[in-house]
Amino acid sequence: MLARARTNWVILKTCLEERFVYRADFAFATLVRFLPILTQVFLWGAIYAGATAQNASGETELNNYTYHEMIAYYLLAMLARAFSSMPGLASGIARDVRDGTVKKYLTQPIDMLGYLFWHRIAHKLVYYVIATGPFALVFFLCRNYFPRALDGPTFLALVLALMMGFLTGFLIEALIGLISFWFLEVSSLLFIYMMLNYFLSGHMIPLDWLGPIGAWVQFLPFKYLAYVPAAIVLGKPGYVLGGGLEQQLVIEATWISVLLVLNRIAFARGVRRYGAFGG
Amino acid sequence: MPAISVRNLSKIYRVFRKREGLLASIRGLFHREYESIHAVDEIDFEVQRGEMVAFLGPNGAGKTTTLKLLSGLIFPTGGDATVLGHVPWKRENAYRRRFSLVMGQKNQLWWDLPAQESFRLHKEIYRIESDQFDRRIQELTELLEVEDLVGQPVRELSLGERMRMELIAALLHSPDLLLLDEPTIGLDVVSQRKVQQFLKYYQKERQITVLLTSHYMKDVEALCQRAIIINEGQIKHDGPLEEIVDRFSQHKVIEVQFAGADVPEDLERYGEVLETLPPRAKLRVPRQDVPTTLNALLDRFTIEDISVADRPLEEAMAELFTDSGKDSETRLP
């Protein structure tokens, strides 16, 4: 147990060192990712300026979201994505399978999924080091858009949801990557997943805007990637403590368990049919 | 108990057969044709502990596939193998801690980090004790003459230096079995020799079992006493290296030094003239014709010196593989 923890720590440390090799490129890429946040804030401003529907207090409202709530929702969804998005994970697994790098996971006493997990943690830690400043600035500038301060238990539930969002995102993308044992090239599949994910996770618009489709989408695991953390902070019905949030977190934990089992099955079956072509 | 025991081991790949042209590509969308490639076809062999065995054959013969099977990288289609008492494709950690697979064309070290970072990671993965790790790093870096390079990012090393680092990473955990696939591919002569010398010394010192594939016969001659020749997935020869030339080469080389300053003009009558450097000449002669050719040459010319030699191993192998369609048994002298 202790030896395994030490191995994981060294994997994490080595991955961190590797991440810092191209720190300038990484920092630039991270900062550039903030530009769409600004454009999106302006876009929602333009949409709400053109809207005519008003709520009881006379504020412009679209599908039960005021402009302030919508900006808060969008920023929180972005925060959730900072945990759950996994750039390069599935395509990296596919590349490793295609070019044979996967051999090290099969011939050395290491677990591929565990190794990739710690690699991803390192990736995220470096990302947070670089992104915390800009994120804090954006949230500070938009502080008036957030409706309420979170109490301790709700804050803990949010942290838990963000952590589980990371696991859910990791396991879904790893599973797509493992499909490369069957199809070698998964870029089209990944593209479709990204497109659906943008929509079904609530990244593009809140899931309660989807009408009857939204009810079905609630049964999928994608909502934990963006919508759920935002809904917790905004206190949306079904996402408050004592009002359904506990059940949501249990369901998310169940999804994680199912995805973990599916990953294990896919890996075990995938390596059985792995051809290790090309030298 | 042998280190490696292989019985009826087979690996059949099912590959998509793509015909030429756009029309065929479109047709392939609806009806795909597959064919079975027998990469390894019911092979049997054993390797004793402490042996260093060369696995020879042309490209696509099944050498690397066999190494992949023995390392547990792929599952066989049929047959059995036991390596160090384990079934390789079960991929038990107890087995994976006891062998190393080094592929000359694949890099295992972290590209952007110094090799010492990869070594440290190996230390944890293989659970190597700190003092043992330090001792082994010192020993291996000294033997391979890379003490000053371990702190340099791998991407900045030359191919030869990188391969030596790969060997260190592979040997840190003191494996009992080393599987080497083309370890000197692409290396210059100096690096090749360094790797050869190191492997020879290390294997002798540690008495580890080594299975090596290489296209460089110099590697094989320098390192192995025994060779297994595989072609089209089947074993064609398993025995001492020196037997290969005897068994497979249908020709010998007669080297003649004539009296005087010239060589006779009609030498082609006696065999294929490989080289003339008056008054010397080299003739390639079918094995069965060697006695009569020698008699004829000695009868007809005044000869100062004459010798008969086997053809180099490399040429014997080339001859064997060029003519791979025929059964090797028919070539027995």
C-alpha cells in the first residue's frame, strides 16, 4: 500500500516535471482559453438585451434565468469544465495504441489507467497554478452576478461534485480512448463526443432550457461535467441539500463506479485483441 | 527447468485485405476481405537459463512476434509458453518484474526529461531498494560510459547514447531475462560495438538469459553461440551458430594465388569469379564441386597458395532467405 502510494507520488512528480518543460506554451494555451469566456459574456449580454420577457420583479428573464444568473451559470460551468475536461486524454491513448507506446503498460508492472490518472492530476495541477489567477480575477469582476454566499455543507458538496466531475470526465474519455484497441482511429468518435458533451453537459446552455429532452439528459452522466456544480451554487431545484442534492451525488458516485468497471473490462478485452503491429 | 519453453506456439493475425484503387476502396466499405497471416506457426523451442540465443530471420519472419508473445504483449492464437515459470500473457506482476523487453525502434524513456528521471520512476515501479538502485546506476552508467549524460534531456542525446540509456532502464531491476529486439538498429559502428561489448560482459557476469533478434550478423557472431532461424513463422534451424553456414550455404569460396603476376583468363570455367586482384582470385563454387575444382586448378595452373573458406554468415543467411520458398531440408549438404 505504502509502496504503491510512493510509486504514484513519483509518477505525479515526474509528470509535473514534464509539464513544466513546456511551461511557456502551456501558460499561453491556458490564458488563451479565457478569451472565449469574455466573448460568451458579451454574447449573453446581447441576447438578453434583445429579449422582452420579464419576471415579477421586472428583470429580463429567459427560461427562468435572469441575465445575472446566466452569467453566473456560465462562469460556474466553466469552473466545472476546468475539472472535468480532459484535453488529449482519449487521443493520447489512441496514439499510444497506434504507435506501440502502450507496450510499457503491458510489459512493466504498472496499471495503465492508474498511470494515466496521475498523469492527468499533474496536468490539472499545473493548469490550476496557471489558471487560478485569471479565474479569480474573472470571478471577482463578476462577483455581483452570483446570487448567494454558499454555506459550509453546500460548499463541501460543490467541492465533492467538482472532484467527482473530474473522475467522471476522466473515465468517459479514457473509455473512448480504449476503443482504439478495436478501431485504432478514434478522432471522429471523439469529435462527436465533444460535440454532444458541449450540449449534454450543460456547457452551452443550462440543461433546464432543453425542455422535454432535458428530462432525458438528466439520466446521463454528462450533466456532472458542467451543469451540476453550477446548479449547486445557484441553488436550482433538486440541487440543494435536503432537496435532492444528496441523491444526485450518490448517483454520480454510482456512474463513476460503472464507468470504472467499464474501463477495466474494455482494457482487459482490448489488450487481448491488441496486435502490437509495427515492430 | 528451462528459462523459456515454447510448445506449438502460434499467432495468426487477421488483416484487412485492401485492393488497389478508389473503386476497390469504395467496395471495401460494404464488403471487407480479410486474410489470415500466420506470423508464428506452431513453433517449439527451449532456452536454458543463462543462455544467449539469437533469433534470426528476414523482416516479417516472426521474430518480433515471438518476442512479443514471450513478453506477454500479445496473446497467442494457440500453443503454450512458459517463461521463468510464468505464462507470459497472464501478465502477472511477479513475471513483469523479472524480465525486460528492449526494442531498438521504440523509446521507453521520457523524451523531454533527463534519463535519471525515468530511472527514478523505474526504481519505484520495480520497487528497487535505494542502495541497490544507486549501486546499479553507478555500475551501468560506468560500463556504458554515459555517467555525464544522465542529467541531459533524452531528446538531446544521440541515438547510440539513447540506446545505452534504454539498456540501463531495462537492467535496473536486475531482470533474469532480457528480450532484445534489434538493439543496435541504426547505430554507428562505435556505438554498435559498445553495446555488443556491454551485453557480452553483462550476460557473462550475471548469467542472465538473453534472447536477441538482429539483422546485424556482427551482433550475432559477437554475442551468441546458438541461433534459432525462423522464416515464414516456422523454425528452420535451431543449433550452434557455426552450423548455419555448413547447413544452409550451398557454396564455398576458393581463394587462389597464382604463380606469376596475372590470373588466367578463363577462370569462369571453374566457378563464379567474385574478385580478382592479380595474382589472386576468389571463386564461388558449389559445395559438391569443391574437390573436382581444386584438382582441376592444381592440374592446370602453377599455384602458390590455395584455400577453401565458408561464405560469411551474412551471405549464407541472405542465400537462405532469398530462396525461402523451398524447404530448407532440401538444402542440406
